[in-house]
Amino acid sequence: MSNILEVRNIHTYISQFHILEGVDVEVPKGGIVALLGRNGAGKTTTLKTIMGLTPPRSGEIIFDQEPVQGRPSYEIASLGIGFVPENRGIFRDLSVLENLKIAERKKGDLDRKSDFIFELFPDLQRLIKLPGTHLSGGQQQMLAVARALVPDNRLLLIDEPSEGLAPVIIEAMMEAIRRLSSETTVLLVEQNFIVASQLAQHYVIIEEGRSVQAGLMADLVHDKATIQRYLGAA
Amino acid sequence: MPNLLQTYRKNRTLIITLVILFLLLLLAIQGMSTRDWVVTVLRGLAVGSITFLVAAGLSIILGLMDVLNLAHGTLFMIGAYVGWSMYVRPDTVVDATTPFLLVLAGFLLMPLWMPLLGRLRLGRSATRVWPWIALLAGLALLALALTRYPLSIWSGTEYQNSPIVWNQYFEAGTVQENVTPATFDTIIAAVVDWGSLLAGSVLVGLAVAGFAIARRGPTAQAARSVARPLMWFALVAAVAIGLYVVNTPLSDFLLSLSSNALFVLALIVAALVGAGLGGLMESTMIRPLYDRGIYQILLTLGLGFIGVEMVRSIWGRTGFTMPKPALFSSTGDGCPAESISGWLQHQCSTIIVDIGGEPARIRTYNELFVIAVGIVVLIAVWLLLQRTRLGMIIRAGVQDSRMVEALGINVRRVFTLVFALGVGLAAFGGVIAAPATGLSDTMGATLLLSSLIALAIGGLTSFPGAAAGAVIVGLTQQFIIRYGQLGINLPFLAEPWKPSPPLVPASVILLMIIILLVLPQGLFGRSE
């Protein structure tokens, strides 16, 4: 089975702080991989490093057989990686439609994808004219995921999709991610273990900037000791 | 209706402030006749419109790149001077284009050097030393070749050949008779000079690539395309030499154009030169400093001073006027006009309009054309921001340029483009201002101060704020000037109080302080 993304022993510094001290992640094509770990373990930085937003000082990042480390963010994104950041990155001065349109890489991307996007997130169609400022947290999260679906991305990096959302909305969000993962591979950062364990088939645990354990989610849910040790009470 | 109410609640302070400013404007009519009021408002709008041309670029650049470009005023001034040159001495501009294009051609070969030099295996010390030698040799060649290049140019120091005298020739329509074409004595001298210019810029380009390799080590990358830089090099060099060949007929053609056509050309040339300077400045000097705000401020401040000195050495220290284009300059038959159609028919410099029973003299260039240009640019930039993909990227980038980049958009290129557009707009504004205010080496600094205040009033990075701020600054200045002539009747004072001239700049700063005390974010600023 071929991996769409391989991260090998990356070290990342933010100013002089050594944040990632050797992270390995393998993402097989298709399905969902969850990055797990406590607050501040380096999950978000791992996603940002893959995206080129905090470039690694050493190590390799191979996307679809192509090394991408050290290349500018926009080139990495153009290879087919969509990024849904922790703060959702919705542009306040742009309407919902413009927030989607800005993600187009070819003319007509949005027209081709709009049926799929509005089927996943029917709410967005109703809000299409509203400025980004007027959206609730859940709506912003939907828009951020929808935006990553506009171009032909082969991998989505989604950071904390359930954070700060009401339980009903989390359910809807999970359903949407599950459905879109049949078309696009997803690398998910998720603090909420219950959400992560229901979505992902694979997991990688990051602890203090190192990847310490990886495997099948089906095995991890029974491994109470590991969950207790690395993720706190599950 | 509920929507309106909601808007009001959200922007209560802003709306109240604008209403107060509007009421003050109405109140001003008490102290002067309707005619004076209308003329003063028109003058204020004109000053505001020129301030806006500078402030617009300044605010978009500040919003998108967090760069406060203190050289913006100087670039406005350079635009004015370049525009004057194209307007009065187009032959000089044609002369100067050839050496400029030759130097540019040499730099166009730069994409070839990195991969080519990467293959050379030189010793460590050789890698360090040769770029310096190449740089010095290149600069020496350029200096030699450029100073020897024949230009038919005015003189900044000698009165008989000064811009002032050329202005007189221009108004008398005798520029063409007084121009002496500048050419090389022999074809050999020409070829040697052209060769030196090309060689000099190639050497400087090599040195730049060499410095990059010495710093970062050689890159193994192959040239993306060898043919493309070579093709551009050949094309630009050919155009440069072609221009020299057709220099005289081209200059004669340009000198025979009407002043209206020349003015339009001057606007285009100045905007292009401004955009080129802006693009060059961003891509070579500001880009390495994006993470170091204080260095950027020092850099742009320094560049501003260098620009002023360059203007002084090329155009002289003495300020001069720029003759108005024919459409706005006639004082003869049928002038002053009494209607717009009368003005267009006789191309008058002034229109007499009856306001409140008194005849008011309104200058067609200063008080009508300048305002019209301001409004057109306002609408054009607004459409660019709201209706185009570039505008969408700018609005998104103002908030979070890294997120824009993570969507797959080359934000660096957008930065360079926006910087070039902003500076081009300021240079364009310089040409618009020149016939109204004249040219001087202080025009940039004055306008930079006004537009910084306009920005602070409007909310720094807000585009409508920059426009509103510029108009407020212009109106305040003009009303204080007018009251300085008329006097204000204040209670408990026996004589009308006349604000003295130093109060003109002070009043604007005072207004800024008041507005910022009430609305710390400025009129249209967003509270973070």
C-alpha cells in the first residue's frame, strides 16, 4: 500500500525553541489518520511544518513521492494539500462565497465542487452572501473545511475540527469528515479522543515533540494503558 | 429597517463623529458667504483628492504587508518630476530610455547565473572574493558608460538651461527649436558605450548571484529555461538600440504633440516609472526585512532622503511650475467661461459661476479636474478591491497573509504587485498635483505628513478610511486658510480672530488628536 504522505524525522524550531524533535508520520492513501497527544505536544506544529508554514530544519516530508520540505507554502498547497487551521482562518472581510472562491486554483473549481460541498454542508448555501464576521463558530468550521474541498486536493490537514463546538454540531462535522474522506485522504489533529477514535483508522501519538507510537485505531481503543499514559483519561 | 438599526448600533461612534464633522462643515457657512464656502469646499476636496492618491497606496501597503512606506512621499515627488520631464522634455526621456533598457537587459540574464555558477567548483576564498571584484568592475563600467552617455538634458544649476527656462519655451511653443539632439560622435563610440553598459550590468548581475552562492552554498538546480532569459535579453537590447536609431524622428513626433496628449503620456510614464521603482524596492530591499519592522522604517526613511537628493541633483534645488495642459490654460477669447460647455469650447483656465448672487471664480484644473481624477481613482481602486480576484486576495491578505499562502496563492508576488501599484498611484498623483501646486523638493515630505494623518484619522489600513481621512485633512486645511483671510467672529472678541498660517498644519494634527481620543481606532478602523 502506497503512502500519500511520509514525514520522516522532522525537527522544527520556532525562533530558538526546538518544538519538534523527531516526528515520523505515515499517511496511507485513503481514509483518516489521527494525530493524538496532549496539549502542546506538537500536533499543530506538525501540520504547519508539513504545510511549510513553519519549515523544518531537518528531516524529510514526501508528498506523493515528491520531497516538499523547504519549499514555499503556496507550492506545497498547489501540489494538492488543503489546510484547515486551528483558528479556522476565515477571512472576515470576505463573504462566504468569496471565502470559497479564493481557494480556487483553476477557474471553475468551485462550480464543479459546489454540489458536493453544499450536500455536505447545506447550511453554507443559505449563508452564501454573509460576510465571514457574521458566522458562528460551527459555521466557520464548516466553511473552513468546505474551502479546503474547493480545489482538487488529495490530502486534507484538519486541525481540531471539534474544538469549541456544541455536541450536535460535532456530530454533523464528524459525519461530513467521514463522508469526504471517501474522496480525499485526511490527516486529523483531534484532542477529543472519542471523536478521533470514531473517525480514524490509523493513529500517531506525539509526546513532547516526538512521535512515540503509531498503529491501527482499532488496536488503540483497547489499549487502556497507552491511552492513560499519553492522552490522559480517555 | 432592522438592518439599518443594527448598522447604526454597531457604528454608533463613527456615525456620530461623521455627523459632527458634517455639522461643523455646515456651521462654517455662517462665517463666510455661500460663494466662499463653495470655493473653499472645492479647494479642500482637491487637496483631499491628491492626498488620497498617496494615502490609498500607503494604507493598502500597510494593511497587506505591515510596511509603513515612509518613502511614499518622495516617490510621489519623483513621479511629479518624471512627469514634468515627459511633458516638457520628451526628447530627454527618449534619450534616457536607451541606456536604461541596456542596463535592464543585462539584469534579465540573471536567471541563468545561479545554475551556471553552481556547477563551477571554486575554492572557498575564491567564492568569497570574485563577486566583490565583479561588482566593483561592473559598477565602474556602468559609472563610466552612463556618465559618457549623450543626453540632451536641462541643467539643475545653470539658469539658461534650467527647467524654468524650458517651461518658458514650452509655454511659447518653442521647445523643439531649442532642443539640440544628443548623439554619439562616431558609431564606434556608440558601440563601445552600449557594450560597456551591457557588460557592466551583466557583471553586477553575476556578482549578485555570486553573493547568494557564497551565503547559501551552490544550488544544484538546473536552469528552468535557457532560451527564455536569452530571448528577453536580445529583445530588450534590440529595442534599446532601435530606440537610439529612431531617436530623432521619435523625439520630433513627441515634441509636436499637443500639451493635452503629452500630459496623458506624462501620467502614463510617471505611473510606470513609479510602479517599476516600487516593484524593485519591494523585491530587492523590503522583502528580506519582512520580519523586522524597525529596519523597514529606517530603510524607507533613508530611501526617502536619497530620493530627495537625487531629485535635487537632476532637476536642481529651485522649485518650478509645470505649465497646465492646453485644455485648462487659456485666458483668451471667451474666458473665463460661464459654463462647462463654454470651458470645453474655449479651454479656459477658469469658470465663473454664480453662487448665492455672487460670481465665483473656479479654476478648471485645480478645482474641477483634480477632484474628478480623485473620484475616478477612488471608484477604480474600490472596484479593483471588491470585484477582482486580486482585490479578494488583498482583502484576505490584510487579515492573514499566511493563510492565503496556505491556500496555494503566491503571496510574495501579490506583495510585489501591490507595492508597485501603490507607488505607481502615488507617482501618478505627483503628476496630477504638479500643474496645481508646482514642483519642489519639499512637496513629498509635506504630502507624506498629510497622508499619514489621513491614515491615522481613517483607521490606518481601511481603504474607505484613507479616502475619508484625506478629504477631512484637505477640507480642514483649506477652511483654516480661508478663515485666516476672512477672520472668524468669536464671542467676547472685539475683532474677528484670524488663524495664522502655522495653524494650517497644526489644525490637522489637532483634529487627528481629537478624533483619536474619541475613536482610538480611527473612523473606519477595526478594534482588534
